[in-house]
Amino acid sequence: MIILEDNTYKRIAEEFIGDGSLRTYGYKSGGELVDFFNKYFNYSDTYGQGFPSRWYYVSEKIKSIGLEKFFNTILRSKYLRVEESFLRENVEEAIREAITKFNEILDPEDLRLNQGFDNVVINQIVDHQLLGQGGFAKVYFVHQTKSVIKILDYILRKDDSAVTRFRREYEITNSLREVDGIMRVYNYDNDRLQYEMEYCDMTLEKYKPYKKSRQIKHKMLNEIFTIMEKVHSREVLHRDLTPTNIFIKEEAVIIGDFGLGKDLAAEYSRHTQETRGVGQYNYIAPEQEVSLKNASYEADVYSMGRLMNFILTGSPKNSNHECGYLSEKATAQTAENRYSNANHFYQAYKDFVELRDSSENNNQLELEIISEQFSEKTNIYLSSMNTEDLSDRLAERIEYIQAIVYLLESKPDSSNDIIIRLLEGIRKGYPWISYDNFSSIAYQVLKSQVVFPYDTKVTAANLLSYIAHDINRYNAQSLIEKLKNLGIEPTLEEILNNN
């Protein structure tokens, strides 16, 4: 409850009882004041001998009732029309005048009345700098204390669900205080609906990691994975992982803003409402667009995949990078096709880094590919290759045909990127017979029972057509005839015929 200096209570009381300069409130006798508090606040006081001074009586009542509740009674349109005899057309002006006067009185206390839709709220005035805001709350840097505070928007303070969400955000974040890399929060104030936060230098969005060195990019990815692995291990979902909710402090990653967070172990988390379209569009999973309660560990994984794209390329949708296979799997449209949680995604990422950096492991994977022992690791290994290396491997060894086909069929959503790389790589020129390896992959994609995206088939048709007509390889021409005999879509047939 807000506590004021005695003189501030006195000045407010004097205006209300009609002894001040404010014209909104008329003179009220002791008996009339007793009747007012009995009627509006369910007291059972009596007026008689020994009654204190009127301003003192009102001051003590305000302390008991609470300042905000008192103002929400005497500043209502109906009260002013019924008790103070204002006409409906004049009452709004009277309310504005009263709020202005009361704010003059409250100013030394660093408090201010603000008018909402149908109520007034009291906010603390701070010497602050606005750091960020959304439709839910605002974040300020307080110069006097060199701290950061997050304040629930005053318009939402009478919205029970918003207040509950704000409190839950604090509680979930605070429950993760032992996890390195989670933003520290302190001193939740239930009356002012605000709390203190750890100060960070900037958001990940403003940091622009995609413009940094490869080493820094992967350092950030590793830190995000490490933090989220621990968050998921504690049965907590974030559900709003974006570059604006991840922060940089002295070059280290800090994850904050659990406003949409969910503690799967807490009772209240079982009552998530049907909420549509919550979260930033480019980072939320398809199922979360339909309903927030559909979000699961896999939804956070989807956001992490989009973050991986952003960190490596600058665009959340661009998976054309060395970790493309990982992010494509993480952002699969169907949740069951993604990594099941942050730990599994992190493990796949660590496998990728190990494969990328270890020549010994690479040699082992080469042997597995030659012996046709294909796996997730061979997929990652192939996906991590640049265009020239992937094309060279395919040109040199026939065993790479089935390894790449296995990769394409394992992840149809990212298959077009792989074939585009082959189409680009083939143009450097190879021995005559090597082109047959490329033709074979294009042929298998075009006749495969796997449902490849149409773009993938178009790229495969272009690859086969290029080899048949530009390279003039007879084997490719023969494969085109086989496809036409099997029956193929007319638009693809046009490409194969080089029309």
C-alpha cells in the first residue's frame, strides 16, 4: 500500500472536504463526511461529541482505505454527478481539474495520477530513460539508482489476467536465478506493479551478430543453447525467444522477458488460455500462431532455429548457411519432425561443431559414406560442406550419390538448397563421366515417392536438363526419356526438354 507524508494526506483531505482551492468538491460537514464513508466504504461510524477535525478524520480514512481506492471513488463521473451535483456535460472537465490539482499535491511524493479507461491509477515518477516498451509493459533506466525497472502499463492494471501474467513473468524468471545467462530480477512491488531488472548493454537485435566474426557468431549460439538447455531441464518454456528478448552484457548472452513463459511444473501453468498469434511472427512456431497453449519444447526449438538463422545470416528465414541442416530440422512445420527439446538441438549442434573441426571424425564419416552407413551425422557432415567441396565429393565418388539422396529424403524441406548447390558447383567443370553422378541424383528426386517440394523438383529438372543439353551427356538424355515414359508433370517435362 502507498504511504504518504502526513501533510500530503492533509492537503488531499482539505481539497475533498471543500477547504482547498479546488472547485470540484463542495464544503462537507463532519456529519456529511461520516455519511460518505459509511455509504461508499461500508463503515458504521457515528457523528457526535469528540469528533476530530474534518481533515484529520478524512486523512485517517484514506490511510485505511488506500489512496488509489479513495481516488477511484471520488473521481468517478457518477459520484460527481450524484454527490457534487455536476451535469453530465461538465463532469469530465471537473475530473481533469481534480486530477491536475491532486497531481500538484502528489508531485513531492514522486507520484502521479493517470486516468485509464474507467479508473485512475497511481504511478511512480522517476528520473528515467525509456529503454523499451511493448503493449504490456515499459522498461526504464533509473538514473538516480543506476538500475532498471519494468513497469506494467497503467491501462492494464485493472486487467486481472495482465497483472497475473506480469507477476508470473517475474516469478518464472526469478525461479531460474541459478542459471547463468538468465536475466536477474529483484524486488517485485505488488502495489506499484513493477520490479527491478539486471541492466544489459543492448538487445541481440541491436548488436547485429550476423556482422560479427564466425567465432563470435558460434560463441553466441553456444551460449543460447547452453542457457535454453538448462531452462528446459527445469521444465520451463520461454515461448517468445527473439532478438529483442535476448540481451548482450559485456559480450555475454543474457536471456530475459519470460512474459509468455510457462512453468510446466506449476499448477497455474495448466490453465493457459486460448491465445492466438502471441509472439513475434518471424520466430514463433506454426502451432503457437493458432494457440499459445499449443506451444511446447518443440516451439522453443523452432524459435531457436530461427535465431540461428538470424545470427548467421541476419534473416530469421534464411537457412543458407553452414548450419542450415540443423535449423531446417529445428523449424520443421510439424513439431514432431523437430528436435524434441533444447538439449537434443544443442547435442546436434555440438556434433556439427565436432565434425566440422575434427579431421579424424571427418575421415571416419568418409568411411561410413563409402560403406553406405548413412545417419544423422553423415547428413550433418554433408550439409556443412560448402558448394565446391560437396560437388567435388560427388564428382569423385559414386558412393556419394546415395549419401546425398539419403540426406535429401531425410529432410525434404531443405532439399532444394542442396540441389541448388549442386547446380552451382557443377558449372566449374568435371571429367565427362562425373556428370552421371549429378544426373543420378536429379533423376532419383524426380521419380522419388518422397513428397519433395515443387521447387526442389524444378531445380532437379534444371540440373538434369543442363547436363543433358548444355554438357550434352548421353546418360542424362536417357534418364530424361525414362522419366517421360514414367509420366511427369508437363511443366517439369518442358524444363527437361529444354523448351
